Amino acid sequence: MSGSLGLGTTSEFIEKEFESLDLKDKRLNQRAKTILHTLQTKLGSCIRRLFSGFHEARQAYDFF
């Protein structure tokens, strides 16, 4: 998972910036971070193109 913002990787940036994220469910917290990471690495794409599988795209739509 490459890409970078500042001195760290995209993943490190997201983990640091959203370490206090509390959606009252660990799975939703992780899903939000996964979606943010994917959005950052593939800027300008629609959700259907961001995620390789139907299941992942559906989870992103359901999240929003």
C-alpha cells in the first residue's frame, strides 16, 4: 500500500489522522479507513472503479 502524504505512507497518514475515529463499531472504523485509503490512492475514480470486487464496492456504498 504505497502512496505518500508528507513523510509517511498513505496508510500511516490515515492511521494517525483517524486514530480517534469512533463509529461505535470496530468494523466500521476499519472500513472507513480502508475506503479513505482507496480513495486517496485512486483519486478521481468512481466507487465502482475504486474497488475490484462487487462486495467491496457494495460495502463502500452501504457505508456512505
